[in-house]
Amino acid sequence: MKRNFILLLTAVLGLTATQAQSDAVSSAPMVKISNGTLEGTNESGVQSFKGIPFAAPPVGDLRWREPQPVKNWQGVRKADKFGPRAMQRAVFGDMNFRSDGVSEDCLYLNVWTPAKSFNEKLPVMVYFYGGGFIAGDGSEPRYDGESLARRGIVTVTVNYRLTVFGFFAHPELTKESTHHSSGNYGLLDQSAALRWVQQNISAFGGDPKRVTIAGESAGSFSVSAQMASPLSKNLIAGAIGESGSLLGTNPPVALSEAEQAGVKFGNSIGANSLAALRAMSAEQLLEATANPNTPRFSVSVDGYFFPKPPVEIFTKGEQAHVPLLVGWNSEEMNYRAIMGQDKLSKETFTSTLQKLYGDRATDVAKLYSGSTDEELEKAATALSSDRFIGYSTWKWSDLQSKTGGKPVYRYLYGRPRPAMRAEMGNAVAGLAGGVIKGNDSTAVKMPAPSGAVHSAEIEYALGNLPTNRVYDWQPEDFKVSEIMEAFFANFIKTGNPNGLGVPTWPAITVGSPVEVMHINVDTRVQPDKNRQRYLLLEKIAHK
């Protein structure tokens, strides 16, 4: 029997009998993909393969070009550690990396699989990290795929280019492109990773026909982008969006606008040609982005990845027709984001609304109102959250339910993080609150949150509370995590979050009142009471 196993391993991996016998004795799992053979690691029954290249290093002449194919390798490539993370500055204090440094050579992905053979056809989740398209990495412990793998899901995290490396557009780049486009390289990286999954995931026991993409914040924006792009929309079977989309108040800019920002950036650092920009080191370019006057590198309607604005694609029903699980958190942004240093009172809140909305201030005040201090704080927090990300996520769910042809499930996540562990408090004080800019552009320290802040749900949803040692997790937190991860796992497996042990979650029915799953210690469905808010914000945005 042992000889038969060795012969089978030889046939599957294309190894010599001697190699196969050696590997049979070893406990390290091995798979053969399109570019060569990988050797991963066993993690208590789950196999992991880290640092797998899915595109050629985007360096030299490949800087600011769409991802190119990986070169094949000979022999066995070790896949036992995370690859380098994309070039980025340390801008978010709550990010914790296990990656192999920072490098422009960053296009790697990671796979966790429970499969014992390559023909199991398990469901797949591909997760895109958040970080505002300026930071983040697939090695962050909160995105670890082991927990979902234990639930029978092949889990993938993907690196993609960020900031000036991922979203730089320039007239010379557009001219040299065969697609007459530039920018959106980070999104093109994600699309390349999805093509890699289609070609290779069966080697890990995954089913390429059952791929759900997911992400939080910029990762959620990315999910909406991949659903809209003709390059990716046929590569996925489902989508999960946590807080954010490209369909709200921060839509992609026109290519011409992105190109002008690129020219301005080059001029500001004395690089007046594409050749000069490519001649600069990655470190020089990254350092230049630290200048507060640096133009913003935006997602753009480039004519290739996006043939037209995403909101138009969704409105016309030209996006991926797949089930969508989508939602946001109860305190995506603190009220200080709009109030600045002003003490919150009925008078100051009214004054702030007047500054923000002019002749529509009265209409806004009717929907974001309060009499007591507590009510005013809730109203101002709700408005800050909706302006930041709530409205754009609502717009996504609303359009997909009307034109997407598949079920849409909406949630509101409300579990506040617990207190920080005593020994961690001083070291990380301020991570949950942070610093924002007030109305007068001075730094404003946000008060401690009373709701679920932006990104708070990630560890709960992916079953990774134990990977975050900052917070003093309580039994209630693990209860919430169990329910939310079960919702995600059910959805990834079937396109429906419902199943044994979780509350019944109805899909949105067009023409009927929307019911929202409120995820907390007492997880339950409640009617959506805020639709009028989003309709008003939409009218104001398109005024």
C-alpha cells in the first residue's frame, strides 16, 4: 500500500520515485500548480501554503503595468512563510504583520485548506484586506484563514499594490498601454489573483465554480469593484462586503483627473517623465507620498478595468449577478468627525448641519435628531458614520437587490470591542479612538467609542479573536464571533447565510420593507428604519 501511495504521489506531482518516497516520509503537504510544485506546512490538521507568487514582481519596467504571468520554477518551492507586503508607510496603529518585510515585489497570496485530496471541490473564499488603499497585508493575523478552513472552506488572502504603486495614473502610462488606460493596478492585481484561483485552486481541493470574494473597508470597496469589472465579474460565485463600496460619495474619478494628479505628483518631486519616475527607487517614491500636499491616488474609470462608472454598471445590471452579504458597523465614525472641537449641543449640532448642508440642513436635522445629550451624540455619530461609509454600503446593497438578480442579505454589526487588556492599555491607547481632523484642521482626539467602530468586526467574522491579544475578550465576544463566522461560512458554502444554530436571516425583497440582521450578543432581525436617511443623502450628493 505504501508503494501504491508513492506511485500516486509521483503521478500527481510529477516527481521522481526517490523524491516522492522522501516526501511521503515528510509531513509537509505538497501540491502541484501551473507554475511548479509547492511545499506548505501542516497547522493542526489544516494545510497552509504561504507566499505563493500569482504574478511576476512588478518592478523595473513592470512598475505601473498590469500584472504579468509568473515564471515557472523547477523543483519544489517552499511555501512556509508570508511574502513581502506591498510598499506602504506605517499609518494605522492597529495593523500587525507577519510578512517578510516591505517590498515592491509583493504580489503573493496565501492558501489555507482542510482538503485531504485535490478532488474535494470545497467552497473557496478570497479575502482582500482593508487599509484605505494605502496600507494592509494578507499576513495580518485578523485575516488568518485557519478558522474558516476548519469549517470546510479553502481560504485565500491576497496582496495587491497600494498608494502610488497601485493607483498612479499618468498620460505616458496611458499612451504606452495596449488598453489605453493607466492606474487601478491594485485592482488589476486582485483580478489576476482571481484568475490564478480559477486556474489553481482545485489543486488545493477547492472548487473554482464556488469562489466567494470578501473584504473590509478598502477590501469591501474592492469587492464592489471586482463585481463591476468585466475582467472579474465572471470569476466569482458570491460576494461579501464589510463597510464600504465605490457607489457612494467617493466614486472613482475620471481617468483624465487621475492622470493630472499623476503629472502633478511627478512635477512635485522633480520627475517630469515616466522614465524619471521609473528610475526612482521604491523607497524614494514612498517617502514622497508622506508630503501632506501629495495628490491623492484614486481609483479611476480607466476605460479598461472600468469601462464606465461602477454606479452606472450596477444601475444597468451589468455587474456580477451573484448573492451578496453586505453591511456596516454601528459606529463607523465618531461624531467628532463632523463636530471637530465644538462641544456637542443642540445649538452646535444645528450650526454644523448648516455649514455642511446649507439649505438642506433642516431636512437633515429631521432625520438625525435628538433632544438629550445622549440622543444628540447618537444622531451625530450616525451622520458621521453614514457620511463616511454607511451610505455607500447601503447604495451597494440597494442597487444589487434591484438589478443583481440574486439574493442580498444586509447586516448591522453592533458589538463594541471590550476593554483592552491591562498590560496592553498604555502601549496601544488611542487605537480604538484615534485622531481626526476637526473643522479648523487641528488634531482632535476622539472619545472612546460606544458602538462597533470601523474594522471591529473582522476578527469576529473570520473567527480570529485569539489572534488579537490587545483586547480582553469575554465569553460574549466568542458567542458573537461564533454566530457571525457561521453566517459567513454558510454564505460561502451555499450563497445563503442561514443554517442550523443561527437566527433566520431574510433576503431583501424589492418592494417590501427591508429587514436587517443586527449582529450582537442578542443577534436578531429588525426592520430597517433608516432608509429615508440614505435617500436624502443621495439627493444631496446628486444635487
